[in-house]
Amino acid sequence: MTDTHVVSISGGVASAVAADRVIQRYGTETILWFADTLWEDEDLYRFLDDLEKHWGMAINRYTDGRNPLQVAEDRKIIPNQKRAPCSLELKIKPFRAYLENLALGHKNIYVHLGLDYTEQHRLARPKAEYESIEGVVVDCPLMWKPVAVPPHRWETESWGIKTPSLYNKGFPHNNCGGRCVRQGIEQWLLLKKVMPERFTEVEEWEQAQRAKGGARANYGIARDQSDGQVRPVTLRELESKFPGLKPKETQTEDMFGCFCSY
């Protein structure tokens, strides 16, 4: 049996560069796998289409059928930075199930993740998760020599591929349409500034969940940790509770990669 190489593509430029390194080293038999949360920015799909044309390869696209808010409703919670079941349900569990099934017919499976040298602290968790499957080894192509240095958009743009629009709007990742339930207050304010309709959608959903009562009535998607204590804050309260806080716009893409994949 030959080695099998699988790349987890998040939809961001870092994982695209990681995938390209794997394809260049191991060939077009490489498996490309993307988990669609059904909550993505429209330009993410354009980016994936452009990558498929560039490589002449298809990207396996998986969807659970639910978006992150629907997962939270099923769990009867309001998600936040610490409680985000969408990560597990929409990305980690299905990817693990895919690898377990793949392992039944393959001897050595190498799982490649788009973490670069600035994110080495994030490697332990996915390494433990996926290497618990017999025959699976986790690798990070962006850490191969020569080490890939961000911004990774320079590489994808050199292929003639336009950078996904979320980065140009100031977001540090290209996932969930700028609505990642794990992001901080400043990024929620950025969403309200540049895509107010998406902010309003989540704000109204949060209020509807709180109105259902129970534990949800006291939770919020955002969290105030300004004085060392953690307090839930609803999206509706952001501007009144933090009157001087400005939206945080980043100049470097994939500063956090995708929270969910890793």
C-alpha cells in the first residue's frame, strides 16, 4: 500500500499554500477536503473554484446540512468563544470520520494542516485528535523548509488568484462569512461596520434564543474580560458597553487560521 496524503482546506490562503506544497511534493493523487458550514462568504466558493482550476483537481466538499446557528439551536445554547459545538459537529467530527473510513483501506495516511511557524502552539490538539487513529500522521507543510512566511496571500496572488474578499475587509480569516462565534468584540464591531446585515442576522438570532428562557437567557455570544472577570455580552449591547471601542481591522490574513479546523 502506498502513502495517502490528505489536506484539510479551510478556505483561507494559508491552507491553500499548504495544499500546493503537498501537491508539488506528492502529486495530484493528494486528497483535498473542505468542510462547508453553509455560512461562508460567497467569495470563499469562488476562491475554491479558482484553486481547483489552478491545480486541475477537485476539492472534496462536505456539508452536515446545518450552519453554526442551527447546531447551537439543536444544543439549546448560545455559542461563544469557549462553547462552540459547530467546530466539533461541522468540521472535526466529520473529518475524523472521513479519516477513519480512509484508514480501513490505507496503511499510511498523512494529514496536512495549514498551520505555519507562528501557530505552533495550536498543533498539539489536532495532532492528538487525528493521530489517535491508527496509521494517521499529522504534518504541517508551511513549516517545511523553506518555511512559509505570512502573508500567504502573496503566494496565492502569484498564481493569478484573487485574494478572498473577507481579508480585504479587514478580517483575519476567511471563514463563516466574518461571523465566527468565537471571534472577539472588535471583530463583531468590524462585521457591523462592513456587513451590517450579517451582524443584524446574528444579533436577532441571539435575542430570539435568549427569549426562550432557561440558561440561554443569561448568555451572550461575546464576552467582556476587561477587568479580569468574564461576563457574557450580547451583540445588541456592544456599542453601549464599549462606547469608545473601534472595529479591529487586520493587515495580515489568516492570523488565526480557522478556529474550527484546528
